[in-house]
Amino acid sequence: MQELDEVLTREMAHQKVQALIKGDSLEAIAGAIVRLAAELDSQQNLTAAAMLGRLAAVARGREKTVFDHVRLLRLSEDAHIELLPNRDYKTYAAQAVSHVDAIWVADYCAREAVGIDAADIARRELLSISLARYDSVELWLRKVSELSTVLLEIENVDSRLIRSKRIFTSLFEVLQEFHGNLGSNPGQALGLCLQRYLSSGSDKIDQSALHDLLDQALGSIVRLIEMKFSYALTASTYAAISEGRKGLGVLRWKEYLRASKSIGAVRNDLLETALVLARQNRTDREIADHMSTAFESRQQLKIAAERHFVGAGDVPPNLRQWWVSGGAVAEGDRQVEQKVGNNEDEQIGALLLEVEANSGVMDKLDRAVAPLLEISDPVLASTVRKAAKGHIAIAQVARRLARMRRLTTMDLQGSRIDYNPIEHEMLGGHVSGVRRVKVVRDGIQKDFGGRLKTFVKPWVEPDPT
């Protein structure tokens, strides 16, 4: 087999290979490679696969004829691509393995991609093959994370870091071309992957390699959001930011932010996420923390956020302040005042809540109490009936005003929901650490052309269950 390989190499070098593989000769040569490899071990069969891959590269439209022979080789996961003689062989072997239908190929390609030292084209090919055979990007990233133990065999910290950088560069390049299923939480898997591969050794390690590694990780965050924007609204999508800061420490993280080529796009995604959540009348502590981590200082964050929120007149001032400060406004400092609002819509909404809350009581007075009073005190019974009818009239006016102003109740009375201090008013004032609350008085919302905005916040109390 080695002699045949040398012949093919020589003919290719002299640009005479086309005459050699003319007509049926191509299939004959491919068949010869398979026959010669039949009695050899798995590593030699991988070499044969590389030979077929190289032959397919010059087959000019007849690649299928060559790759059909790859399936006839005795390939197994015991062979290592890194042991092949040069980068070209490694790349050709990777291309050949993509035509093997065995169940072990997905894990094998991921393992070999991590194990390869400097053959980046082969690494990228292997990662692409592996990703195509996993159900989602999330599962693929978790597998690559598990394989980080392979790098423990590299004693030199700089060498280990450079390998990690090359792996993440290939990961990012493969994601750029991918358009399949991402999984439920690919951002968290990416963060775990970065944590496993990020070397936090001494300050003397190759800083440029470290920055490149982080840039590829943050670029992958942006790519995940490009493929599915809803991931931008999930805090775990940005897990790699926190892992990067943990791995570097505060001072080195700030140095990285000043040099980063990818942080600008991540910051823009975070700011747009903040604006979307603010328009939904929502806060998110974890996303706010990621925003603070992505900027060198709160002042830098404030300037960027204020610029991004320009023109967002529909965002309440207190919510805008919360996001612009990166969640630094202490929620406990907000004074909860359970009173009617200071504008007409809030007053109409509060009136509607009062009449709706008392409608049941007044109805019972009219139907149950007044008939009993007719026996003992007819005059008082008449007064009760008048009060009940007067309440009905007031309720009708309140409902009519609410319809005119497009105000509706939120229908949350009695519900148990997640506590959001921006959206809910806690009886007795804000209580830290509360996650679940019970709604004790409904809220009022207004329809702004299909977008609902809360005007009277629901009153809540901690849910003990």
C-alpha cells in the first residue's frame, strides 16, 4: 500500500494523475487500496481512507466512485488521525470518514478534533461531521466539553491554551455554516465548554491566544442569537461572558474588554435584549449582571444604555433607570404606595377594581340581606336596596369609562405567580428573596394598539406554599 501511495504522490506531483485514473482505472485503483488494507490494522486502514480521500480530490466529478470504497475499509474508532504523517493526510482522512455510516463516527470525530494539534482544516472538517450527527448544538457542545480532559496530557500551559484557541476557532467557524437544531440551552453548554478549556494559568501565558479564544466564544454567542433571536432573552445564553470573567479575574478581564473584537456585538445584543424586556415591563437580574460584566464600568454601561434607549418613550422611567444602571437601583429603595395613581387612567382603573371587588358583596346584600330586613325594619331594607342599585349604576359608569380608555383587568386575582418588583406591589413593601407570590388585588392594563401596558399594579403577598 505504501508503494501505491508513493506512485500516486509522484504522479500528482508531475500532474500526470489524470492519465493514471482515466476511465475504469479510477475504480481499479480505489479497489486496490481497499484490498491492500484488508489485512492491515485499523490505523493502516485510516491511512488507506486518507489515500482514498486524496484520490477523490482529483477525481473531477467522480468522487462518489472513490468514496463508495471507503465503506469497504475496516475502519474503527481505535485509529487516530493525529498519527497520520501530515496535515493533508489528516484532512483527506477526515473527509473520507464523513462517508462512514457507523454509530461511533459522531463521538470519534469530536474526539479526534480535540486531539489534533495543528491541522486546523482537518479539525474543522471533523467538528462539522460530528455536529451533523448530533441531535443539537447543545448536545454537541456538551460532548466537546467532556473531551477537554484530552488536553490534560499537554503539560505546557501555553501549548494547552493554543490548542484550546484552535478548537474554539474551529467551533465558531462550524457554527457559522450551521443551520440546524440548537437545542434548549446551547448558551449554557457553550459556557461550560469555555470553562473547561479556558486556561487560567500564570499572567505570563500567551495573552493574544487567550483573547482570541474568548473572542471565538463570544462570537459563538452572537451566532446562536443570529440563528434564533429568542435565545437573546434567556440569561443562560450569555453564560460564556461570566465564565470568561471568572477565568481571567477582574483586571485581566478588563484588559480583554479593551482589546476584544467580539464584545461590541455581544453588548449590542444585550442592550437590545434589555430594551425588549423593558417594553414588556420586565426585569431580569441575571441579564443585567451579564450587561455589567460586558462593560468595563457602570458608567460605560450607562452611557451605552442611555443611547440605546433613546426614542423608547413607551418604557416607564423607573424601568428605564433600572436597566440603564445595570440593575444597580436597589429594589428595596422603591417606596411602595398603595394608593390611587396620579393620572386619569390610573384613577379610572383603581375605581374599576374597587367596584368589581365589591360587586359580589352588594349583590348579596340586595338578594339575601334586604329580604330579611323587610320583616323587621322595612325602612332599613329600602336603604340597603337603594345602596345596591346605586353601586350597580356606579359600576356601569366605571366599566364604560374603562372601555372608552381601553382599560381591562389583568384577571390575576388569587393567582400564584413569579414575583417581579417592577410589575407587582408587595403589601407592606418590597421583601428580598421572595420568588413566588399570591395576587390579593388584581391589576389594570391598557391596550396601546395591541401592546399591553400595566397602569395599576397587582397587589401581592409572599406565597407560603
